[in-house]
Amino acid sequence: MIAADEKQDKWSPDSWQARKIWQMPEYDSPEELRERYNELKHYPPLVTSWEIEKLRKRIAEASNGQGFIMQGGDCAESFDTCNSDTIVKLLKVLLQMSFILIHEMNTPVTRIGRIAGQYAKPRSSDFEKVGDKLIPSYRGDLFNSFEPNEQARRVDPARLVEAYQKSAMTLNFVRSLTDGGGFADMHHPEYWELNFMKKNQYYAEYKQMVESIHHAIHFVEAISPNRVHTLKNVDFYTSHEALNLYYDSAQTREVPHKPGYYNLSTHMPWIGNRTRQLDGAHVEYMRGIRNPIGIKVGPPYETDEILRLIELLNPDQEQGRITLITRFGKDKVPEHLPGLIRAVNRAGFHVLWSCDPMHGNTYATNSGIKTRAFNDILCDIKQTFEVHRSENTILGGVHLEMTGGDVTECVGGANGLNEAGLGENYLSYCDPRLNYEQALEMAFLIAREWKLSRRKDLL
Ligand code: PEP
Ligand code: CO
């Protein structure tokens, strides 16, 4: 292991290359890689340092109970779905979910998409069996292609540039939609789908809430007719797993009048559960950037290791820097979360606690389809709220895999999708996502849990 002070001395956007690198397959042509990397280095940034600083402030506020962070999007974005329909639908559902949360929680909600760069995936196996052949696994469009043949699975450096281009197109459209009133029709009732909730026991409550949101939107529009600072401008941030470090480090730059380096490819990069080794390349890269960062924490882990990681990534204990995204799985939350919370508190560390109820709750059906059950996801969230309540800490965010489309990837929810229906519209290249209806219902139920956890405090 490298000594801590040695680590502190020598950071540069490329210093990670001297560390052990997990989950990044090798490129077979160093020349081609260098060429693409240098090309990427010269392109304009996708986001700005002041947007990044603003998000850090929002995260700090949420960690102090003044706000909530809602992060969500695809498990893996793909180059093919960089289109208007997919982007509009994801933004629409994230916006509607945030309205539900704001309305029910009475607190500001910050939206962060897993979008405009979520193109690289860690995999449990380097190879995949196709027929009787072993071919390299798909690792996200930033590395190789989903098509199941040897040639398509070649790790191609040209994808670094294509990922940048697709991210730029996505972000350009996101910015137009969120700045220009593209969602001004949010107050039309038909924009909100209600019927699917009819089978949910909370339908009446849900219906009333949607009506109340319409009234609130009309009210805001009536008192501020030019609407410049209300519904026309929606704060929206981007995030992705900083997994392909060539991609992230090529876009890591110094900016005028501020110290340090920023990853200008996204507002909030995160470290995955499989790449958070203290002496690994990903941690080395992350420690030198100024962005707020997420850390996924799930089994297997050692509490001491997580504490050292927080210390290493946030030596000055700046608020808003670290979001701990716990992803234990529904049965493991009561066993793991209290100990981790206590250890973080004892160390005096300040973090935003967020819950990823997706990645600990994945299973395969008998016919081998990867899915997640709506009730398991909800149960994970309920238990996480419960533990934070009894530990006197704040659950300040959630992290969901979801889409605005009508996919059939997770089972359950008010519409009662079952395993037999999974094949109908299963589109994910990686993990199963909540569909539009499941995501809206989940937002409503998250808000319910949040209110319940507050109410219990008063008892
Ligand atoms: C993910 O968020 O898509 C992911 C791979 O999660 P984790 O690192 O928690 O396994
Ligand atoms: Co995933």
C-alpha cells in the first residue's frame, strides 16, 4: 500500500494510471488510445465549475435537513437511445417525481440524472457465454458494443469521443428543455397519468396530491405571470459513474479564479461499489477533483475502510463533498446501516446519506431474466428511513434506476407486472429499471415514508 503522504503529494489528472486499475479492460492499441484521449482533452467542457459548486451547496443543505436529493436514470445509457423521446420522458418523470416530493415533504428537491455520460459499467465477469463461445462482456457503450459477438466487444478508443459527443447532444437538449419552458405544460392534467394508480390502496391520496400540485402550479403562474424564475427554469444536474478514467480525466481541468481541478464532464461523478479500493486508480483520481462525489457502499466492505476512504477523499471535511449511497439490499439494511452510521458519526465526518434501493435487490427469474421487485425496493427504502430515524440522522436522498418509458423490467407496482410480462418490453442493456408508472408511484411512496418518519419523531 502507498503511504498516505506520498498519495497527497503527487496527484495529477493522470496520476491514477500508476495505480492498480479495476474494471477497466485494456485497449489493444495504445497509439489509438493516446490519439483519442488527446482529442477529448481539447474539446470544450460539458458543465461549468459554478454549476458544480452550486450542486455541492445543495448537497450540503440536504445533509443538514434542508432539502432532498433525487438521483435517477438508466443503469446504462446507450448511444442508440440518445434521442428526443428518451430524454424528454426521463426529464418529465424526474420532474414529476420531484414535484411529488416537494409537495409532500415541503422541502426543496434537487434533481440529478444518471444521464449525459452514464456509459460505462462494472461487470461481475470478464466474459459472457454466447452459445458455446466465451466472448468479452459488454462494459457499456463507452468501452464496447452490446452486440453479442467478439468483434463488437472489442474495446474501442473511438468510443471515448463518441461518448463525449452523445453526452454533449443529450446535455444540450436537457439544457434547452429545462431553461426554455419546455415543460410548461406540466400543469395540464393529461400530462399526469393517474389511472394506473387506481389499483393502489393510496389512489385517493395520490389523486388529491396531483390535483393539489396542479393548483399550486396555477397559483405560481398567476402571481408571477412572466414566470421567468419559476417553472421555466428547472435546476437539473448530471452524474455518472467515473469508471472509464480516460474519459473522466481527459475532461478534468483547472478553471480561472478557483483553486484545484474540476471534472467538467459531469456535475457529480460517483465511485462504484467495485472500484473503491483505497489504493486503486479510481480513488486516486477522485481525491484530486473538486466535484461533489458519490460513494456506493454495499457488501462486501469493512467499516474502517470506508472511514479511511472518506478521510482520503475529503481531508478538509467540506460539507457537500461526500454522498454515501448505501445499497445493502432489503434484508441487510438493519444489519449494516446502524453500524456504519455510528462509525461515521464517531469519526466526526459530515456526509449526505442517500439510499440506492436497487442494486442490493436484483435477482434472476427462473428463466434467467434479471429483475427487481417493486416491494423489495420499497422495503429497502422503508428500512433505511427507519434506521436513520432511530440513529437520529437524516436520509437526504435516493438513487434510483428508472426510465420515463413503459418498459417491463421490474416486477410489481400498482399495475401488477409479473414475471411472465417481463419479456414484453425489456430494453435495458444492464440492470432492470422502474418504468414511468412505477417511478411515479415510488416517489409518492417515498414521500409517504418521509412523512411517516417525521411523524414518528413527534410521538
Ligand atoms: C450502478 O449504479 O449502476 C452500479 C453498478 O452500482 P454499484 O456500484 O452500487 O454496484
Ligand atoms: Co445498475
